Amino acid sequence: QYDIYGVYASTAIFKFASKIVKDIRKGNPNAKIIMGGPYASSQPEEVLERLPEADISSFGDGEYTFADTVDTLAAQKDLAEVQGIAWRDGASGIIKNGPRPRILDLDALPFPSKEVFDHGHYKPRWFAYGAMIASRGCPFRCTICQPILNNLSQYRVRKPKFVVDEMEHLHKNFGVNHFCFEDSELLISKAWALNFSEEVIKRELNKKVTFEGNARLHQLDDEVLKKIAEAGCVKMNTGIESASQRVLDILKKDINLEKDLPRFNKIKQYGMDAHAWIIIGVPGETWEEMMETIKMTVNLNATTIEVNMATPWSGTELETFGREKGWISTPNLDDLNEKSFSYFNTPYLTPDQVQEGFNIF
């Protein structure tokens, strides 16, 4: 019964989002369907080419773009005037408009209106309302997500005060007692991390709530770990990825394994859970290096680990490199799943060998 639908999709879940869109279109032939999320932001025209049932794809920061699109549709004006969208024009096919300027001041945005949605299916309050972001984008250059991440979202940071304001708002109005920071890196800089922690402690919010977030190895110094744990951080997630410095250099992780790995083992010393992300099957990695990574992970002082197989996500440097070498084993983006299959077939490792390593892990 609605006039406009917005559907989120990453590359990994696009096939599921497509089914939703097709169901909407079948039940509501006249609705306008707008695709958003990282896949639409990275490849706005490709999304519409793969999904004829969708009308519009939004790229870049979505807040003003979506509002502008809705206003334009409601007034029956020309979509060619809306910055930040690709759209389907009956006469000309798919048209991509110019980009919308980045929202440089994230603190100018209001808090998300989480009260307008029915969160009844989510039992824990933190799961329904506790997702947070303190920044957009990422200043680093890992091949598994760059350079497309910069196209998606130039790196910008919110002020600690406004982040803690939102935490207080969600705690008071929705009963949230745990927050999950979705940022690529929560420990944005040492100064930011310390100021944020001090703000939480000053308001005594650390006596009421806990939180978790992501960090890079080099950000885990003792002063930051001690202070952020005092502020209520109970879990830190870190991408270690490999036991091979050579593989880390292929990934452009900017990690010095000998110097930085001991930092990870300090997380639990400050009372926090330590989660490690690991990647195997990186193009150029050998069987011996993959086995060394397993040995390293066994000896980590980790609470939990998550292992993924290197995957050529659309628009990443890893995908570009794999295609140039002829090492990607599938042309079908719907096949990609970092937990099920390896899609790099290299002179160093076959997909079956990577799968075997994953099973050994």
C-alpha cells in the first residue's frame, strides 16, 4: 500500500534483497523502489542493470539524497535534478546523476528516528536500538575494502560529546544498556579515544552501559586500553588477518606483525573480550603461510576468532587485482560468500586447498 520503498543491500546479501524487491514489485506494480546501502553506493548503475524491478539507486551519504528523492517523486518533478542517484528513464535507459556533496559535519544530522520502526522482533534492547557510529569511512588502505570505501564514504569523525549525547538518548528513551559501534575503527585516534572515554566517565554513563567496537592493532596502546575499559568497553574486535608479514603487505594492512601483535594480547589484561578476524586464501598466499596463520591463531590470547576466505567484493582493489591476473573463479556476484567458498584460483592455492585450510581451521 506504500508509494515508495527503500531497500538496503551489500554485495553479499544482494540476492536476498533482490527477492524482496521482486516480491514488492509483484504486489505493488506502481510503487517506486529505491536501492541503498554499500552496493548501490559503489555500483549504482550495476544494481539497476541486475535488478530491473528497482527504479532508483542512491549513492553516497543517503540522508539528504533520500529526502530529496521523496520530495521530487511526490511533486512529480524531474529526477534528473536529484544529486546522488542513478535512475531508470524510459526513453534513455539508466541515467546516473552527479554526486551530492559529502556531509562534512556529521554532528549536524539528527539522531536516527529509531522510534518509528517496530522493533518487536528483536528481544534484546541493545540489538534493536544499540547500533552506533562515531565516524564514516576509513583512513586506511586495505585492499579487501579500498579503494571503493573512499568512494562510498570519505572519512569523517563525530565529536565525542555528540556521540555520548546519542548514547544517553538511547539509554534514557529506549532502555539500551549495551552499544555496538559499527565504525571501521572506533579508536579513531588516541586523542579521540581518550576524549570519548573521559566524556562517558564524566557523565557516569559507564556505570549504566557497556559497549564494544573495532580497532587496528597499532591503536591498542596501554593508555587507550586502560581508559576505554574504564569507560565501559567490554569487547574489542581487531583484524589480525595473517601470520605472514608478506601476506599482510599484499593486503596493505600497514601492520608490523612483530611489533603490533603483542598489543592484541593486552586486550584481555584490561578486562575486555578480544575478538580476532583472520583471512585465508589471499591471492599470493601459500599453503605454508596459511598453516602458519592457524598456528598463530591457536596461540593468540583471544576470546573469539572469526575466519573468512578472501573474497573479491565488487569494487575493491582485491577484485581488480584478481581480475587482472585472471584468478577469480566465478563471474557471478551472487555466488560470493566468504564463509562458504574460495573464489581465487591462483598458482599458489586452488579454491579446494583454501576450503581445506578453512576446514582445518
